[in-house]
Amino acid sequence: MKKVKIYEYKNCSTCKKAIGYLEKKGTPLEKLPIVETPPTLSELKLMLKYQNGEIKKLFNTSGQLYRELNISKKMSNTPENILLDLLSKNGKLIKRPFVLGSGFGLVGFKEEDWKKHF
């Protein structure tokens, strides 16, 4: 089984659940701190494809920074490349956990969705 890359935030209970789920399944993990080491632009573009081009799915819409920057109002008229660049520089804006595996990507943790891959 190939190693799965998981971007996480140490104080995030959803991340902890997701990592526990993967460890229970025996999945090899590469854990990365999402704030200090956000996903690269190419990883974000790949995840966007896995999310059917729905850029809003990549954002942590319940996060403080998302609200402070008023991104929900700006999203519809901001070019995709600008939004992706913003995400690549601000790990707190990214929905977590952010998981890239061989041929798939997942954001957030919904066990029923994860069962399809693990």
C-alpha cells in the first residue's frame, strides 16, 4: 500500500479522527502540518480536480481567517488561480484534513466517503 499524504492541524479533532481511522486500517501516512507547510499549488490543483472543480470544497468555511477575509462574498468574482494561490500561502484557509493518495484526494472526514478508498 502506497503512503498517503495527510495535511493536518494538531488541534483539529476531525484530523485526529481521520488519522485514527487510517492508522486502524494500517495505512502508511506522511503527516504534514497544514499551517506551517500548506499543500503546494500543484497539489491544490490536483485536489480541485478530485473535487470536480468545486473550489469552495477546498476552503475551511468555518475558519476564522475565512470569515475575516470575507471570502464567501469574494469567491464568485475572484479568478480560480488567485484563490488557489491564496490557499497555497494560508494553510488555515484549507479544509482539513487534506488527503492525497494514489489517484484520489479527500478533504474533511466523512467515513462513508473514506471507505471507498481505505
